[in-house]
Amino acid sequence: MELTNCDDMRDSKAIEAGATGLLKMLFPDKQPSDTDFYKYCVNPAIELRQRVRDELCKLDREYVPLTILSKFPDDFQSHHKKPSFADDPKPENSVSTPSDTLPPATDIPQQTEITENKNEGVDTPVEKTVRIQDGETGQSYQRLFGSYLKGACVIHVTDPYIRMEYQIRNFLIFTNIIDTSGGPVKLILTTAAENSYQEQTNAKNLDEIKDSLAKHGIEFSYEFNPAIHDRSIALDNGWRIIPGRGLDIFQKPASKYELSEIDQRKRKCRESEIIYLKAD
């Protein structure tokens, strides 16, 4: 497929999946002409994804207004009007403008960050499922967990894989996003180790973290439990987060001197799923 304004992996994968399905149903021999392939497979898939993206764009500034175009644009693509963000301030004494007359916005290629399940602003915690693609960049603990940790006085992290040196550093970075503006926060870590030697070594490292966090309003405690397997982040503000890989969502850096070591958004991710649940 030859697509324009489709740099976001979420868009390209959705269109590819839709076009593939239509191809299998409409052309079982998989031998359509170039124009038929775009007319009956690619363009309908683009329209479906464009409608979804337009709605996401109205809710979240992460989705930049743009028009996805194929090699052979159809009427929908040719007359598509880009949406505006729902929170854009309206000029005083302005009259509501129908969506089909909204002024066009600039097409700005964006970097893929999270999946189409994201339907709200980054600062608005809601129940959702986030799927991160392998090799994806643009993620950080602040982006994924920051808004959910606000107001929490007790945070219980269960992750059996806080054991390697880089995983312990990841945990330390996670503690940096804890909001202590409302008072002290109690942080509890339940993890595991491969053997008694690793447990003793990691206990010393975690004790150092404990002393450091105490200076910043975080009361940190930990325990080793070899029986745990599932990962979770339980908060006393009513939220429970289930990260499939725990905090180990980033690929191990090739060098400790990479810029991504100090900016998580530049780090490549591992494929993972994070579920956000609100207690009744």
C-alpha cells in the first residue's frame, strides 16, 4: 500500500488489517488490479480508520488532525475535513461551526505511542487497556502511570522481576513519579530473586533506595516472595493497574551511555499490555 500522512503505526496497522480482510473476502485469488485493490480494499479501510481517528482527535491532543490518503484517493478522502480538539477555546461571540466546515490543520507526522484503546486525555485517569508494540518509543512511567498515582497515600507494587541491575534502576525511576505534594506516601514492593545470593545483593541495593526515598517523603519497604508471578500496582485511591510485564516494559539498552538512559521516551519498548481498573 502507498499511503500518505500515515506515519503512525496504529493507523497503518489498522488499515493494513482492514484491507487484508477485504482482500481475502472480495478477491479470494488475491489477484485484483491495482485500482480495484485500492478502490475495494484500501480506501474502505482508510475510511474506517479515519473516522475512528477523528473521534480520538477530538478527545486527545496526542492525535494530530490529519487526512490519510491512498495512492488513488476516493471522494471520502478528497472531501475529508480535519476535526478540531474538543478543548479548543472558541472566540468570543463565535458561532458553532459544523464539522464539515472546520478549517484545515497542518499535517504533522507523529510518533506512535499507545494504541487505539486510548480515548481520553493523558491527565484524565479512566479505565482502559493500553497495548504497546515491540520497538515502540515515546513511552515513559510518567505518561503511563503518573495521573493514576495522584492522591495515593499507599502504593503496593508487585513485580517478581525487580532483580537485575537495570530493572532496579527502572524501579528507582518509577519512584521518582510518585506525588508527595499531599504528604508522605507509603511504597511497598513485593518482588523475588533467582537465588539467595541475588536476594542478599538486591536487599542491599533496595536498602540504599529506602534511605534515599526517606529524604523525599516516601516510606519504602520491601519483601521477597518466591511464589509470586503476576504483576500489579495497587493504589489506595481506588485504582489498580495490571502491567503485563510489570515495570520491565523497556528493552535493555545497548549501552549505559545512551541518551535513552535518562529519557525514557527515547527507549524502545517491549510488546506489552497494561490494564487500568477502578474499584467499585
